[in-house]
Amino acid sequence: MSDVPALQVEIYSDVICPWCYIGKRRFEAALAEVAAEGIEVSTTYRAFQLDPGADPDRSEPAVAGYARKFGGPERADAIIDHVSTVAAGDGLEFNMGIAQRANTLRAHRMIRRADDPTVPYTQNAMVEALLSAYFCEGRDVGDVDTLASIAGALGDDQDMVREFLTSDALAGDVDAEIASAGQRGVTAVPTYIINGEWSIPGAQDAETFSRVLRRLAERTGA
């Protein structure tokens, strides 16, 4: 048995959350840094919905959704410009002018499905593909055919994915995860919960993530 401290990180996120994508890049940088120091970290994505009331069968331009939520087109443009500039600093090229805001329940089911060892990709790969599809490619991440295509590009059987999405498979699991967020005090995303005890809210910089991971690894290994 290895005496290297192992940290289990649960990441509550949503695939239409810009800070979740930015946080993913920063957290990955921190993981690479602490891995080089011998600290083992496993990650599991947990579901959270920013807009659970969105129509599951119809998307809308993200710009329109931001304008409605934040008080008009000018405010929406300012927010989108800001977050896009921040994202660029972390190597992400957002294209939110073509983003299609959608209900993300089906996307979360795809992320949960990736836990199945027979599925030919990891949760991380699916989350990355979904975030890129939404923020960079203007694809509808609530649409069954779009999700099947995304999974197909990762080596999955598209017909099998369509069958999965048109059933209610794993819907209960995703609902339970969303409910668990409230029970655990998660009110915004991204939120990182380490070993079920410690919480890191928000898209912290990589240095903050790595510092916290080191400290908790030391505590866990004591």
C-alpha cells in the first residue's frame, strides 16, 4: 500500500458556467504541480444546475439569457467581455456570441454515465468536451443528437447514447447529486469538496489550489 496521501475531490459544476471552465484549467494546473511532488488526487464531477427551469427541448442564445438575468444587453455584454478576457488568460478562447444556453440535465447524465467502466472515456474527458462545445463551438449541449455526436467523437456508440438519453436512465442519480449540493452548503459553482470535509469555493488561481492541496495532503498523511 502506498503511503502517498490520497485526496478525493468532488467538483460541483455546470457546463454552462464560465467560471467552471476557467476553474477547471486552473485546478488542472494545480494537479500537475502537486502530482510532481507525489501527491495523489482523484476527482469526481457532481451535478449542479444554474438554470434548472430552462426548457429541456429548446435552447436560446446565451447573450439573451445574460441580458434577461443581468439587466439588459449592455450589462450582459460587459459580463461576457470580462469573463472572456479572464478565460483567455487561462488559455481558453470563449466564443459566447454563438453560445446556446440550454437545460443541462442531459449533459449531467452524460457526465454521470462516464463513470461506467464500459464507457470509452472519463468524466474529465466528457466535461471538457461539453464545456468546449458550449463556450467555444456554439453547440446545444441540451440536444440529444448533439450530445450523441460529442460522445461519438470520444469513441462512444451514438445510437446507444441516443437510446440512453431518450430513457430516464441515471436521471435519479443526477437529481440526487443536485439535491446533495444544497445539503452540503454548495450554493454556487465551481465548488471543490476535498475528502468530504473541506470546501474550496470558486475558480481560485492555480497557486491557491496547489497550496490547499499540499496542506490537506500533509494533514491527511499525518
